[in-house]
Amino acid sequence: MRRREKRRFLVGLVYPSFLIHALILLPPIKYLFFSKLGVNYWGLVLPRLLIVYAAVGIPLFLWQRMEAGNQIRKKLDRLKLSIPVIGKLVKNFAVSRVLWILSNMLESGIDAVTAVRSAADGAGNSVVTKRLLSEVHLIESGRGFTEFFTATNLLEPGPLSMIAIGEESGSIPQTLMQSVMRLEESNTSRFRTLLKILVVGVYLTVALFIAYTIITFYAGMFNVN
């Protein structure tokens, strides 16, 4: 499941990456055809590409290194959840992992308390794990999963109502898996919206930059001074 989400995310970044490269490579292309302008095309383009690669690569490298530390990872997990739109994606992804693990463990006959604790540890986000474990006493005292997840305030109304129906019908493992599918659909919808905003932003930036470059180029050619 996590691999599929990563693949979907990377595929979604192909078009914005293409536009960013177009923003760098296309505007100075006139220097390839007008040698009299006295500017080397690759000498102009390569430094800009290196800056972009460094701006993306260095933070990703540092992010991965910092996640190795427990305290720093907790701060990063909290930061991820606080980012508008992205925080919702991160939370839903973590909760879907919890529900997936919980469903499989309950289906295998493991008791509810052990299943909840193991699922919480597999959330992939320390903030979500802490919130789940803080309410595990409800399961220990014999309360239902609906009350448990309501107390954690991690589930959206749709999946929460599905879990309530599953408890009433005695098919909680199957209902948990259905809730996973519902959360994945929600995440897919949010990701597509975020991607569209990103693509439009990059596209407008490219268009404005190209227009500015063309205007200034021809303005310089016709400048009698």
C-alpha cells in the first residue's frame, strides 16, 4: 500500500518537473541560434539546473537523515500534520495503514488489544501512534472500536460510520478494510487536487517567464539606443 502511494506521488510529479525544466531550458534557447548575442546557452542553463537540483535534493537528503533521530522524527511528524492539505494526506495515509494492519490481525484471530497496539506502532507517524495508544484503555475496558476511534479524533465521519455498522453486524475486519479503501479514495482525490494546483502554478510561472523573456528580447532588438 505504501509503495503504491509513493509510485502514484512520483508519477504525479512528472508533469510539474517537465514544466520546471521547460522554464529553465526554453527561454534562453535564442542564444543557440543567435551566436552574435555573445551568451553561451549551456553556460547560462547549467547553473540554473544545478540550483534547482540542489534546492530539491539537499532538503530531501537532510530530511531522510534527520528522520533517523527519534526526537527529530517526532518534530517532523508533527510538522507534516500541520501543513495545510498535505497534513490531511499524511494523517489519512497513516490511519489507513493502522486500519489495514488492524483488519488483518483481527481476521487472524488476534485479540483486540494486541491488534490495536501493533497497528498503532505501524502507523508510520509518531503523533498518530501516540494518539492511538493514549486511547487504547478504551479497548482494554471492553469498549468498541467506534468509541475508540471517535476518541482518537483521527477518522473522518464516513469511515467512522462504516466501522460502527461493522460492529453492529459483527463484520469488523471486513468493514475496516472497506474503510481503508474509502480513505485511499479520499487521499487520491485530495492528491489530484493538490497536483492540479501545483501544475497550474508551475504552468503560469513558465508562461509568464517565457512571455517576459520574449518581450524583453524583441524590445532590445528594436531599441534604437
